[in-house]
Amino acid sequence: MLENSSNNRNANSTDCSVAFAGVVCQLLFMVLLIVAITLGNLVSLLVFFCVRQFRTPQSYLKASLAVADLAMGLIVVPYSVYQETSTLAYGMESPAGLSVCLIIGPIFAGCTFVSISTVFLLSVERTITVLKPLHRKAVITKRRITWLILGSWILSFSLAVIPLLSIPNITFEYNSCSKMCNYGFPSGKMQESKWNVMLLYPIFDFTLLIGTFVVNSITFATLRQYHKMRKQLREDPQGTHRLSYPDVTAARTIGILTLAFSVSFVPIAVFVLGSVVGYEWCQFSFYAFWILASNSCWNVAIYSVWDPKFRQGMREMFCKQKLKADSQQHSNHSPEGHCSAPACVIVLKEMLRPESN
């Protein structure tokens, strides 16, 4: 008997050690994710605000995507770190978790929808550029892109709060399995038939993803035809099919970005469908939600590898000679590597002013 009890204690202590190590590894992953998301998207926004040549309609969309991803790194993920640290230190979650999740939850859901809708808009912008390169400046204006960005943010956050307004007793609560603020019912009030509204999210995501793939397929088919024309003529085609090298590489970048988003959205869509049916996937929910969250730090890496304009903007921003030349031109002698406040005001004016013909 004593030997059995001793073996049980050893087994329990081993299980506790493994669980503790697992929580510590998850915390380290979350902290690294915060650093990667924050630094990467701050660099993207600095390039947008500080390098004038980078303020194109396409870059406006990329800046909107960076803001949504930055919210993940500064608000959503840090709250998960706080909750897990409280659980690790005190053995319990913070009692203010429910009220805070009413803010964190919609931010997470809304920024996720903003990301996928922005990728769709980026694909449409590239398709117009490839199909009608001589008319793109008349069709794709900064003002129109700005209104599309505002519309995507309003639509996305409206979708995020629909369950709260349409389903009785539903709320946001911190889930110990996914380590995120998720939709949930209070204990004893779950109504499984009401969860059907959650199908709105995978339907919305997959509709936009399918639309994005269709749009990208049109873009790449046009690019393939363009390359065939170049080989036949041994020079750049003239007329309506004349494209620049940055236009071609930008289309490829959006295609890779779409593939990355698709990979990250599939697990969360499967999890939502399974939850509606009645499955409870605790371990799978963690991987699904955090694969989606980690997608927020992929964008800058993709731009840095595939987008020559973005690399050029980074070089212009961090090059010492460029900074010295800028400091000589400006009488205020702003610090190196920082974007002055008036530049942000100039960008906002550019976004809203009418385009000159």
C-alpha cells in the first residue's frame, strides 16, 4: 500500500512538472509573439509614414493591415500573457477577466475580420493594376481606398458584436483551453441551438478567401499571358498590357500573403464548425487560435522578402546618409530614424483630399 501511494505521488509530481513546463513554454511563445508582432508592424507603419514614395493606395491597405495586426500584439496577446501569469503565480485567473474580455474579445474578432477583408482588397487592387495598368490611377485613388478601409473596419467590428446582440446570455469569457477571450454562455445557460449564428464567421472568412483566390487566379493568368507576349516580342508589350517589375512582384506578394492567411484561417474555421456541432477540442483550440494570432507577424517578413518597394523604403528610412540629408533639409532637425508628428498629419490629409486629374 505504501509503495502504491508513493508511486501515485511520484506520478502526480511528474504530471505537475510537465504541466508547469508546458505553461512556461506557452508563456515564452506568447512573449516572443508580442515582440515579433509589435516590432514587425511598427517597422511597416514607419516605412509608410516616413517614406513619401511608399504612400501609394496599395500601401494604405498594407498600413491598415499593420494596424489590425499591431492591435493583436499590443492588446490581445498581452492580455493572454497576463491571465496565464496570474494563473501560474496565484493558481487562479484574474477576477476582472469577464469585463475585460468584453473589450478584448471584439478587438480580436474585429481585427481578424479586418485582416482577411484587407487581403481581399489588396488582391482586387492588384488585379485592376494588372488588367488596366494605364487606367489604375483613375480607378484606384487614395480617397476611394480610404473609404474602403473605413468600410472594412466598420463591417468587421459589426460582425464581431453580432452574437452579443442577437443571442441571449452570450458573452465573451477567457477560455483556459485556447488562452483567448472567446464567445461563451454563462454556466448552466448554454443553448446549443443558438450557436448556429457562429457559422456566420467561417462562412464570411471562406467567402472572402474563395473570392481572393478567384481574383488572384485572374491576376496570375494575366501575368502568364503578359510573360508570353514578352517572350514572343523579345521586349515589353506596348499599350494596355505594359507592366512594371514592381507591379508583377507586388502581385506575387499578395498571392503569397493570401496563401499564408488561408493556412492560418483553416484551423479556426474547423474549430468553430466543430464547436457548433458539439465537439469540445481543448488542445486543438489552443493551436487553432494561436496559429491565427501568429499570422499577424508574417506580413512584414513576406514584404521584406518579396516586395522590392518595401525593401527600398526600409533602406531609405534606416540609411544614415538619407537621414543626414533629411536633417539638413528640415530646419527642425528631427531625431534620426523618427517620424515627426506633422508627417502623420500630412498623411491623413492625403488620404481624404480629392485626387488631382
